[in-house]
Amino acid sequence: MIRIEKMTTKHVGRVIDLKVLPEQQRFVGPVVDILALVNAQIRPYIICDQDEIVGFFILDTVFSQSHDFADIHDLGLRKFFIDQAYQGKGFARQALQCLDDHLVEEYARYKHIFLTVNCLNTAAKACYEKAGFKDTQTLYEGGPSGPQHIMIKSF
């Protein structure tokens, strides 16, 4: 059973050990760099299958400050990934379903969640679409690996 929970310092060692496939690395970046983004407004979460950490993401409560297509009542889903050893087992889809309930409970003052996904990362885009994210049909050009689809979901 997949669940999401807030990452704490006790999880850091296991989170740093998470890896994506080499061809996915350009879309995610090094985990230590991701953890450097974390602060009171950019919050880390782990994706767990029983006692195993199988993935990670951050929720950005100030996403609109760095993305002009979002407003103050919008969250950003960033750096979402599943460890390479657990990919292809439906964990991403299940985690995104768990996220819906979490957002309603913990982030009720927000209206939407945005994400950007690299145009070359077709598998991730398809996964987000299956989870209810809609492509806005506009591109974000500020990504480090090229243009990205802007996707949105209401909650």
C-alpha cells in the first residue's frame, strides 16, 4: 500500500540513496541538489511502500513567485520521481492518487497544483495525465533541460 508522508531528518540517508535511470537524471537532477531547495515553503515528501521509501517529491507553496503562470493560491509539484528499482510497478500513479487526499486535507487554501514536465519525458507526462493533470497547451521555457509542458490540476 503506497502512502506519502512528510520527509524528516531521519529519512535523509535513505532519500539520498534514491536513484533514477541514467536517461532520467537530466529531468530530475541530483537528490542532494533537490534537498538544498527545501525550506519552510518548499516542503519535502517521501513515497513509501510499507517501510520502503520508493520515491520523493517536493510541494512548493510559493510556486507563483518563480512561475508567472501560477498565482498565489497555486501549489507546485516539483522533483517527483520513483526510484529506478521501483519503476514500472504503478507506484507513481498510486502516489499521485494519495496526493489528492493530502492536498485537500493539508493545503485547503490552495486551488490548483501545477507541474512542469520536460517535453522529452513522454512517460512522465502520460502518468500525470492519467492522474488528472491537464496540459495547459503552453510551454515553460525556464527548465534546465529544455522546454516543458505546463500541467495543472484542481483540488
